[in-house]
Amino acid sequence: MSDTQFRHELAQQLRVDSVRSSTEGGSGHPTSSMSAADLMAVLLDGHLRLDYAEPDDPHNDHLVFSKGHASPLYYAMLKAAGAITDEELLSFRKLGSRLEGHPTPRIPPTDVATGSLGQGLPVAVGLALAGQRLDRLSYRVWALCGDSEMAEGSIWEAFQHAGWAGLDNLTAIVDVNRLGQTRETMLGWDLDGYAERARAFGWHAIVVDGHDLDAIESAFAEARANTGRPTVLLARTLKGRGVDAVEDKPGKHGKPLEDPETAIAELGGERNLRVDVMAPDRSAEPHRFSTAGGDLPTWQLGEQVATRKAYGEALTALGDNRGDVVALDGEVSNSTNSGLFADAHPQRYFEMFIAEQQMVAAAVGMQARGWVPFVSTFGAFLTRAYDFVRMAAVSRADLRLCGSHAGVAIGEDGPSQMALEDIAALRAVHGSVVLHPSDANQTAQLVTQMADRSGISYLRTLRGATEVRTGPDEDVHIGGSRVPRSSDNDDLTIVACGVTVGEALAAAETLAGDGINARVVDCYSIKPIDAETLISAANHTQAMITVEDHWPEGGLGDAVLSALAEQPNRPVVRKLGVREMPVSGKPDELLHAAGIDAAGITDAARELLARRVAVAAG
Amino acid sequence: MSDTQFRHELAQQLRVDSVRSSTEGGSGHPTSSMSAADLMAVLLDGHLRLDYAEPDDPHNDHLVFSKGHASPLYYAMLKAAGAITDEELLSFRKLGSRLEGHPTPRIPPTDVATGSLGQGLPVAVGLALAGQRLDRLSYRVWALCGDSEMAEGSIWEAFQHAGWAGLDNLTAIVDVNRLGQTRETMLGWDLDGYAERARAFGWHAIVVDGHDLDAIESAFAEARANTGRPTVLLARTLKGRGVDAVEDKPGKHGKPLEDPETAIAELGGERNLRVDVMAPDRSAEPHRFSTAGGDLPTWQLGEQVATRKAYGEALTALGDNRGDVVALDGEVSNSTNSGLFADAHPQRYFEMFIAEQQMVAAAVGMQARGWVPFVSTFGAFLTRAYDFVRMAAVSRADLRLCGSHAGVAIGEDGPSQMALEDIAALRAVHGSVVLHPSDANQTAQLVTQMADRSGISYLRTLRGATEVRTGPDEDVHIGGSRVPRSSDNDDLTIVACGVTVGEALAAAETLAGDGINARVVDCYSIKPIDAETLISAANHTQAMITVEDHWPEGGLGDAVLSALAEQPNRPVVRKLGVREMPVSGKPDELLHAAGIDAAGITDAARELLARRVAVAAG
């Protein structure tokens, strides 16, 4: 059997197996799989260098199915490569199977979860950046994209960054089958239109008949030989290729074939070909950065330091101690202070420009290769990449995010620049950690701990300086809190975080003049939260105030209420937060206007305790 | 004074006023304003048709400052047009001033807030779509973009959609001053590189010297004469143009000039020119769609209907009754069922393809023109546009969002397609409404009410069918709830929403066999929440369970706890939600695995009440 004959048989097997698994699973996307089967057959047999038996080998190529709904094709490739059995193939979409509706890292060698369109290619850019600048290995990164997802802006962020960075280790393969879920795509089969766009973004573009195996072979060879630029194969294909009942027909998206037996017969029946996938190039070892070592920065009690500055200094020191730490920023590194890391460790700093989706995706790609990325921008602008953070959780990614410029305390720049929903958004990410230190020493310790933690962690930093109240040697840990003020007979607990800790302490001082004893909890770890300290406070005080520079929904207040929800004895809790749309003004003016400064806390405390007394007297 | 001389003087005035306001405000972006001053001087004097005295005139042109940080320039234009006084100009960034750090609709005729880069152009696309397809007026839409924001994928979504739709009423003006916040942009002054990209996306591109007033005049005239395609002016400019201390110098971003007096002198001193801005073309009246009228759909008790289907039918009926209602979808209209509206009202349906950011931005643009847009996609994919929703709130936009395919109940497709953080994310949007009906009749009534409500409202719908339990004439309202089961001596309250309402009722039935009386609250309005009903339940039952198909953070459970926070008497509350990363499986299998089905609720109830008894006995 010639190469071309074998590949034809292999492609037909991939189609048949896509039909079989989606039929057995009762749902899925066989037609979106069939269009790309010839492309993937040639890739698997002759271009991909991946040891499926050693999925963690750092020398492996990476294959990202950006069109994650073509999972039947992906799993059919795994079977053909010997990574799964036919029996497992048929477990598609069933409870307990590793073969989920869209690929996840539960099934090796899958690096990341896909299924939210437009994310696979940006992640592939991250893997390619890791290959080029971090691992410095010759592995290639291949991304199979759908044509519908070319409408996502994140795809063009990826084209832009890869073109700018000259990632010639990256190949995108666009399966232009023309038909989306409900209709034709904007460009249809205008392959030249796609090519023009790709070239304008600095890519080498090859237009190819996606069902001509020899043409595909030449195109992949050209992609591998091409230097200085990434390559995109724009492949004209037919959705449902090979089965007359569905081929190039609308209305056949995302459902099993109606007559799978006829379809399988039309495709030449079941096969059990096995591909001898090329071994990776193991000639070099992954690059490792040497480190000089050094101490974590500390600050003296009473110093005035912005936590964003402490972030930059701590991250830089972490980079001195660990060669695996890398930093990415969205062109605001002099605001987030990741610029300090960039100055100290330029080889491990990635300027991602103002493209937050690509920034997060790049970090996801890098962590899939074992690097420890810290990603920073304004907290407000992390919302731009929220879907990417959501999917990073599905990818079981270890990702550290830092959002600066929290809340109304930034002042004059106004609400567009104020992170006011970030705590809520990041709390609602599976397995996440949400940290909001009130001073520099807390920040430095938490940054260090984030590096060791798996899953997604988020650090929220402040624009303005706050007083250092935590001693350099004090215990600060994820899940912990600090109680800067308490007594044996406290009337009230004030739970604060970040900028509101200082306000809470000032309020407590004022209240002491009224004869009210207020305990203050600095809840620098919002998720996980220090339930023990909060429960103790709840048991010892008759009222509680939470105060945060954030909308009242989903933030510190809700986290505290949740920690106390099952307690039999609970004080009344008043949530203070930002309740009106803020405007521009001075930081202290805006904290005051929102009622989250010392005066606002004091007023709330008095009102709450007076009501308690009234209730008791009544 | 010739036109060119006048425009030169005007441009210098815009620069001087940018320096003055940012100096007076103590912060801001004068250098980013100065680069675009010549462009805006020519636009204001000769091309913009906008009656600043009648900012609500539907015939007005629209000017969107996509580079919102150039607000000093924008406000200087307002002064030159006579819309504000010099005194107000100098109130820039001060508390109480309408002139915030970044423009907001607080200062007419500003349509939308900008300041999160890459959003203004997509909103301008929405305004242009409104002009072309809805209002059918000849107004033009102008968007001033920065070159740094060209890195945002959303900009390319805008280029793509505008090119596809042939929006020749749209002109983008890119101020290519080369310098970002910390460094040169990816393309620097490669104007042809930008032009190539724009042309590949179907635009007419004009490269121009952004400081040559006659060349700018010609370019704008060309843009206005161009038909069939949108136009982009790619203007080569110098950041800080006109002041030697800052012109084309790095490190001068986002701060007042160090020596404003010398700068003002160098610019020729203060001026007080007034521009006679062209009046709009008032020759036609805005188009209004005629409607046939018709009844809101209703369903019989006991029917099995998916709420996503009810959404589509209700929206279609709403369109029958109101000519101002329009719908947008992200190429999943046969899943969200907005396709029913598209079939009935094709002129008012906008296919936005898989570009959720552009979709939300287009809706924001349309509502700025008084239309009533409903935006739909999978709830999971609305996260893609979270920053746009956040900014829509700053824009005081009236926006209706529908997210389908909520939670693990979608089943086989897996976690990438499951909305599990949407309630938390949308609750944390200022002034938002979050609705999650459990049946078709609730859905239809809520859809109707969303149309009348200002601000941002979010409706969460289910993939699978649920039983109709709400009568067609029953009261359903934003802020309301339903109590499908209660008695005078309830032991327990179960608060549910969406798919978990049926599970809660089944659990209550099982618990009744144990002699436990459970009240069930169908909390279809999560924000605002029906505090009165919840407080009454809290006062009458010893324990409460909240159960939602959502992560435990920021959703229904937190909303209920928040509603009860200040109550003196509160039962213990157990929050049930999705606590492990879901996988693929059948809907009932996944509800069970998450512990949010009837069995999970029953177990939790027994455990909670046994503990209460033990505590009481102890």
C-alpha cells in the first residue's frame, strides 16, 4: 500500500470511528470531524512527532484541537495512534469516560481543554512561545481550527502575536468547510480572503484542497520547512465529507448520523489501522534558566508601600530564586510593576501588548509545558479574558493572575479602570484562590505561595500606598487572615480587605471613643477564607460589618456570609460595598462617597449596634 | 483666515486645552490627546454633522472616542463646539464633574463610556448597523482609535463585521502615534501594515499624515464619498505633537506635562475659538417597524417545555407587539431559539457570528439609538464578553442578555459548554437583574418585563424541558418568587431556581414521607431577590437549603444569604451547588453527581435537621 493509499484508508477510518463514537454516545459532531479527517490523517502519519506512550516527554510535538467539537476525530486519532482502545473510543460522552464531549487534559496527551471556540490557537501560541523562548526545543505546535471560530477576535490576537514573534514552530490548520452551526460563515469558501488576512498578520499562508492527500503532504512539508514566520494551511473541505446524506449539507451540525450503518458502509466499513507516529526529536535537553538566589523583599512596619509595587518586587525576587517563573503583562507593566521582573529577567518576560485573551491563553500554554506563569494587568481588564480563565479551570491549568488598580480607590481615572467585579468573577472559578493583601509584606508572602499552588490563583493589588502593618516574619498564608485589633469583650467585628483594612482600624479607633469595642479582621485570603477566625468572631460579637472596595455582590461580604452560613449562632451582618456607579475624584473622596471609608464604617456600626440594643430592649 | 489656518488654530486650541485640563485635574493623558488634535480639528470643522445643542436628535452623527484616555481632547472639542464652558473644561477629573477621566454618557452627546480599549469601535459598528438597518438614516459614525488598541481582538471583530456588512456609514480614524504606555506598539509606524490588514477585512484604507490638515481634509472627504465599504484613516502622528519636551518621546504617557506654561506658550497660547459644527441631515424621519400585534405565548400546566424554547417564542411575540425590539445572536440561534425571532422578524435580527464581544458591543450601540436589543448565546460564552457587559453598565446601557444551556443539566457536551459562573458574574454588574425561570410561563413573562426595564438584565435558560408549574395568568415579576409548596408548620425551606425547582419539589415529597415538612421557594428572580418571602421562610423554618446548578460562589446561595444577613433570626443555611469540575454524562447523572438532584437535597435536609435536633438535645 502506498503512503497515499494508507493515508486514504486511515482518513476513512478516522471518519468511520467518528461516526461510530458519536452514534454510540448519542450526540457529538461527526460531520465537523469528517471534514478534517484527511488533514489529520496526513498529520498523524508523517508530520506529527509525538510519543503517545510518553505523553509527558518534553520533546513531543503538541496538537491542539481548537475546534474542540471535532472531538470524535481527535479520539479516533488517539485510537489510530494506539493511545486508546476501540472499547474506550466507544465510551465517548458517557459518564466516567475520559473521552468527554470536548477534549480535556483528562485524556493524555491533551494539553488543554477546548470547546469554547477561538481559544485553542491562542493557547498554541503560548506553547510555541514556550518552545521558542523557554524550553528552546525543536518541537512543533499544530492547531486544528474551524472556520467558524475565525470570527473570534482572540483568533486574530493569536495571528497577530505569532506573526510578531515569528513563531515558525507553529502551524495552524483551518478546516474551511464553510458551514457553521446554522448557516454559511462570513467568508464561506473564500480561501484567498482568509489567506490575505493571515498574510497581513505576518503569516505564511498555504491554500490547499483539504481532501487531496498529496497536496496536504506538500503543504505540511512546506510548513515544516518554513522559517521566520508561522504557517497556516487554509484547507477547502466539505463538512460531512464521504457520506452523501450529510456531505456539504446544511442542518447536519452537531448530531449523530441518522443512518450510521449506511454511512460506515459508504466509507468502506470499519478498519483497525495503527499509525506508527514519528518519535520526537530528543537531541537536546529543555533549557533551564540559572538563578542567582536572593531574599524575598520585606518592608518595615509603618512604611507606606503600594501592594502593586510589592507584587513587582516579590515577583522579581521569586524569579531570582526560581528559574521556572515567567511573567506576562498586557502593556501596563509600569502600572502593575511586572516591569521590575522584566528588567531583571528579560528572557522570561513576555510583553503581550493590549490583548488580554492572548495573554491568558499564552500563560495556559506555558504552564502546560511546566512553566510557572504570572499574568498581570489592571484587575478591570482581566474581565476581558474571563472566558479564558473559565476554560483554564477546565484545563486544570496552574495559573497565577494579578489584577492591579482595585476599586474606587484608584480615584481620578474613573469606573472604566476600576476593578469592582473581579473578586466575584474569580471566586466563581472552580478551585480558585482569591487574595487581596492589605500591605506589602502580605503581598510578598502570598506571591511566593501562589507559585507553589496548583489551580488558578488571583492576587488583587492596590494602586495607592498602604501602611505596612504585617511584620516581615509574621505568618501569612493562603486561607489565613490577620486580626490587627481585638479584645476579650468585643461588641462588633469589622471584616475588611485591601484598602478598607486601614479604614476599619480608623473606624475602630473612633468607635472606641463611643465605648464600642471593635475587632478587625484583615481577610487577605477571600477564597479559601479563614472560617475559623470568622466563626470565632461571630461567636464573640453581636454584629459584624464587612467592608470591601467592590460591588456588594459576590465579593468579601458574600464570602463571609457563606463561611458562617451553617453556624447556629450568627451576628447580624451588614455588607458595605460600592453601591452606586462611581465617578472620577480623589481616592479618599470616592471611598467616602461609597460609604466604605472610616466614617462610613463608623456610621454603620453605630446604627447596627443601636438597632441591636433596641431589639434587645424591645 | 483660510480654512486651513483656522483648523490649525483650532487644533492648537485643542492641544492647549488638553494640557490645561489635565494640568488642572492633576492627571490624564495630554500627549495621547495632542497626537490626534489635527484629525479632530478637521473632523469637527467640516465633516462631523452633530447638533451639540440637540444631543438626542436622531439625525446626529456619532463620534465614539474608542481611545477613551484621550478624554482631554474630547472635552476640548466639546468646548470648541460650545457644548461646555471653559470653566467646566477645567473641572476635568474632579468629583462632581461630568468630565470624568474617561468619557461617559454623563456628558452629552456621549453615547457610551470608553476607557477599556478596543470597545469603542465595536460599539460604533452597532451604531452604524442601527443607521443602516434600523433607523435607515444618513448619519455617519466616526470612531477615534488608538494604535495600541489595535492589538485587541475585539477591534478585529469590528473590522470583520463592518466589512462583511458593508457599513459605508462608518469611519475609523486610527491615531498611529507609535508609542504605547511602556513601549512601541507591535507595528510601530508601519502604516501600510495596518492598511493591509484593514483591506484584508474588506475596508477602504487611507494612509495619511495625521498632522497635514489638507491631507486629512481630503481623506475625510474620500471617506464620506466612499460607498459599499467602511473606511479607515490610518494617520501617522506624533505623540505629544507640538511640545518639544514630550513630542514623540517615550515615558510621557498618561501624566500631565511637567511644564505646562512653556508648553502652552510653545503651542501659541490659549485661544477661544468656537466651531460652527455642521447640522445633521434632517431630511428623513427615522424608520419605524410596523407590528401586527399578538398575544404572549402561554403553556398549559404540566407541559414539558425548555425555557430556551419559551424564550424564543416569547421574544418573537414581543417583536410582534413592539417594533423597537431587535435580536442578536452568536451563531447559535437554533440553540438559544432566537432563531424563531429571526424567522419572524428578519429585518430586526442580527447574525453576529461567533464574536461575542462584537455582539454585545453592537447591542450597546443600538440601544444608544433607542432600540431594544436582546442578545443571546450560551451562558458559558457570554463570559467572553464580560468586559463589554461591565462597560455597558458604565455606559448606563439598557441591555437584555439571554444565556442558554445553564449548568451541568446540559449533559454530554461537557464543562466547556456549561454556564456555571454566569449568575455570579452577572450579579456583580452594577444595577443588573438576574433571572432564572424554572418554566416556560415564567420565562415569557420575564422576557416581556426585561424589554421595559432599564439597565442590564440577564435571563438564564435551560437546555432541557421542564414541567410547566406556573399558571399562564399567575403573577411573575422581576424581584418576585413563587412558593409552589408550603404549610403552616414547615421544618425546612428549600430555595431553588431553574432546573433545581423540580428536584426540590421531588425532595420535599420524599421528606414528607419522613414527616419533614419542606417549603419550596422558586427563586426565579435572583437579583433583585424576593427578600420578603425569604425572610418569612427564615422566620418559620429551622433550616434552609439553597440549591443551584452553578458553582457555590456568588450565585443563588450567596444571594439568599445576603438577603437574610441583617435578620436577627436566621436558620442555618446549607448551600448546594456544583463543587467538582463536571464531566460529560447524562443530565440526570450529572445533577446527581453534583448532589443537586432530589436525592442530594433529601440527604442534605436529613443531615441538617438531624444536626439541629442534636444541637437542641445537647
